[in-house]
Amino acid sequence: MAKKQLRIGLIGYSFMGRAHSNAFHQVNHFFPSSYELVPQAVCGRDETAVRAFAEKWGYKSIETDWKKLIARADIDVIDVATPNNLHAEQVIAAAKAGKMILCEKPLGLNGKEAEKMLAAVKKAGVANMVWYNYRRCPAVVLAKNLIDAGKLGKVFHYRANFLQDWTISPDLPQGGTGLWRLDVKVAGSGVTGDLLAHCIDTALWLNGGIKDVSAMTETFVKQRKHNITGKVERVGIDDACIFHCHFNNGSLGQFESTRYARGHKALYTFEINGEHMSLKWDLHDLHRLQIFDHSDEGQERGWKSIHVSDGDHPYCGNWWVPGLQLGYEHSFVHAMVEFVKGLESGKGCTPNFEDGLATDYVVDAVLASAKSKKWIKVKQALRHRVPLNSNQTCP
Ligand code: SOE
């Protein structure tokens, strides 16, 4: 049977543009479905650079104006891989044009923006996904499956960290390509929206909603030269953030993120302690899940490390043979697999824009709490699926 083509128009071609483009190709190679992902066009302002990217990643054509890309009739899906301050405008325009939408995280600069983005995709009835890729690491999905099977029993604690060290030098400028994450006008926030957003997304998925938060943030380097203005300007982002919270299920949460933990490059870890079982995961060893099962025989009871690579582990059967591990890039492939599955079932996928809004609400509450030095209640995102247009489902 002929495959239905999903012609993708990518906006932005840096780090995330590459991660997404690789996923589009690998889905076709490793996860056959009724859809064929077609890298149709890529858009960026620098024509020479975007042309070189298109050649390297197999895009058939280029645009230098994202509005033109969105207007094209030969594009089914718009993939927004631009800096955070562009997400809302591009997503809303794409929804109005009836395109399906993939959006890099965080969904909006804040909850208010994300609300408008969610409203736009709901109104248009278009399929949508936010690239919270770590949900789709096989070991994280295994954790989700164990939790959903009730193996942990009542959950008491959820702990997560995301530690980096790349902004310690006060000589590092802010703003512009590569360094927009340090510019609050472009990024919205610092580690809270960039790194903790991942931890929050995973936590909401694994452990349910967060009720309230108490946070502190710090900006260690107060001024940096701005790459675009050339002037030394105030740094508006949070360099570090620590918060604790109550989950709706009664468990306590503790989260920390910083870009000032010398020696740590992208140390995303989480630990969940339940009544019967505890789980630990570590991005630096991402194919492993650590499990402590209290029901194990007394003398043999202890932490065990599962090498999540067997044929019956999540997604692994589609790749190599047992024992050969998967990495960072595969999490994006699996995210895209879920998007395609959501089209096939007509039910959509997660994390979708509702999930993205839920995370943005927690980020907002964390930043508000750090500012006010008070506990802040988290706005709860409505949790129902966005219905898809009939032309976006598989017969
Ligand atoms: C920042 O350094 C960053 O690239 C984030 O923006 C990503 O979302 C995270 O996965 C890795 O770190």
C-alpha cells in the first residue's frame, strides 16, 4: 500500500534542527509505518548556511522567510526549532494555516503564551507535539511502565537534577546564535525554562501534577557583554534554581538545576522512592534504569542496574540486537515515532501542547516563588486530548 507522505517544513537549523532532522530520517529507516516522513523544506535567514544544511540533511528546498514556508501548500507539518521567543508567533501562524506542528521545548516563553498556542492548535484541530525528548529514552519509558503497573505502590519522593557547567566564565557573552539561552528576552528564563523544564515534564508524566512550589534562584554573573548590542548588559536569566514542591498524589518533590556545577555537562538525574520500589535514572548512563525492589528475596535484595537494550524493552526491538545500546539522538526518533503513532490512531500523542502548557505553568510558579519568596500554587492545565482533523488521521 502506498504510504501517506508527511512533508515536513523545518524552521531553524542549529542544534535542535539537526536532532529533529536526524529523527525524520531514522523513523523511516527503523520504524516502518503507514507514513513516510519527507524533509520537504528548511527555513533560516542565512541563505548560504540554510542551503548547506538542506543539502546535508536531504531537504528538497529552502526558504529564508518562515511565513512563506508556512504558506506553502506542499508542507503538512511545521517543525519549530527556533529560539524560544519565536515559538508562539510561528506556532500560531502554522496552526492558522492548518499545519500539524512540532515545537521545541519550552512551548512558550511563559504560560500565557503557551495558553494561546494551545488555543490555536485546538481551534485548528491540528496534531501537535512538544519535543520533550527525554520522555522517550527507553529506560525512562520502562520507569513509566513500572509505575503504571503499580510496582512502586504509594510514591513518597521525587528528586531530579539537571546540572551543567558551561556558563561559569564571566567572559562568556550573552545573546546571538549559540548564546541566546543567556538572553532573557529570547530565552524567557535561564535554567528553569531550559533545563528544569525537562525535569518537570518527565516528573509530570511519571508522577502526576504538581500542586505548589517553593523556589530560589540565583544569577551568579550579573552582567555580560551582549553579542548583538555590543554593550555590557544586565543578565536577566536565572543561572541556578532549586525548588521543592507537593505533587497532587501526596509525594514531595525536590529539583535542582544550574549551569555552574563544574564537571557536569548535562547531568540529568531523577530518583523516585515508592513504598515497594525505588527507581533511578541518569542521562550520562541513559540506557540503564536502576531498580530497588523490596519484594526481592531478603539476602539478594539490593539495587540492580537494568541494561535497557533487550528486544522487549521499549523501542529497542526496532534497533539492533540485545546489548547494543541507544543514545541521545534516539530519544528524538522515538518522540517522532509517537507523533506518527498518534496520527495513525487518531488520538494524538504526548507530550502535546497541553503537556507543554502544564510544564510552563510549573516554570511560571517556580519563577514567581523565587521572586516573592513565597509558596506559589501551580495553575493546572486541562488534560484532555486535542481532537485531530479527519484529514490528519489514518483511515
Ligand atoms: C542547553 O545546553 C541544552 O542544550 C538544552 O537546551 C536542551 O534542551 C538539553 O537537552 C541539553 O542542554
